Amino acid sequence: MSKAATILAMLMVYLSADVCANDSFEGVIEYKIQSKALIPEIPQELLDSTYGNSQTIYYGKGGHFRIETNSTVGNWEIYRADENKQYIKTKPNAEIEVFDASEEKRVLKHLTVKDAELKVLGRNTKLIEIAYEDGSISRYWEIAKSPYLQHERIHDTWKVTYTSVNIVEKEISDELFQPQ
């Protein structure tokens, strides 16, 4: 996966958490990941190894979060709300990449919120769709300002769906959000 594709994939995760993370939730959410190629030229094995099949997100006080995915590409990603910075450690790269979240360049095309019939872990959901001028779309099955229950990332050539399978509300040590 190219550096640009890695950044784009990771950025979408950051945006979902930034839009949905709430200071009132502190804990861990585990997700199952399902990826699907939308064109025959992309082998399913490539998507499976790139995105993995599970992800754990740790939500801390103050809007911090840490994402760990069992993929062949990523080690972890940390967002520090107090710095408005994203730190990414990928397996192919020895260095920690740092991104200033205030430098988001995509332009919002539309934002819609609709009631949804989908239930995740027994919880009612809403569909939040965020579309950008560059054509990228993010869908969120949850109420804004809370961790998402289901997140669907749609690209021109593939789709990845993250669905929560376990939610544990508990105190998370701030040490987990230190990019080391």
C-alpha cells in the first residue's frame, strides 16, 4: 500500500473518531472488520491483510483515542485531542508519523442524519453520512458525539465496514495515549 493510501485509510479512521468521540465515554470498543473489493482487479487477500479482521479502539478522557488493528500494515494510531495531532506507527515504517489534524484539506459536500433500522449490540442507531467534494464518503451508524457502533468507509474500488462486537466502559490510563 502506498504512503498516500495508508494516510487516507488512517485519516478516515481519525475523522470518524473525531466526529464521534465523546468526553463522557471512557473505555474500549472491539470491532470486526469486513472488507470488500468493488472491482475484480483488487484481490480480497490484499484487503484482508491491509485492513485485518478486528480492531480495538481505546477511548480516554479528554477525547484521546488509540486504535490497534490486526493488519499487516498498521501497529497503532493515537489521536491526542489536547494537541490536535495524530500519531501513526506502521509496520513497514520505523518512524512514528505525525499529522496536524487542523490541516484537513478536504471540503465537506454534505452531511445528513437519518433514522436507521440497524441495531448493533442491541442499541438503536442513526445513519450519519458525510460526503466530501473529492468524492469520498463516510457513513456512521450512531448518534454524533459518541463512539460509532458501525462505520463504513467507501472508496472508488473497495469498501470496509467496522462493526462493534463488544463495548466495555472502564478507566483507561493516559499512558496508553503516549506515542512511544
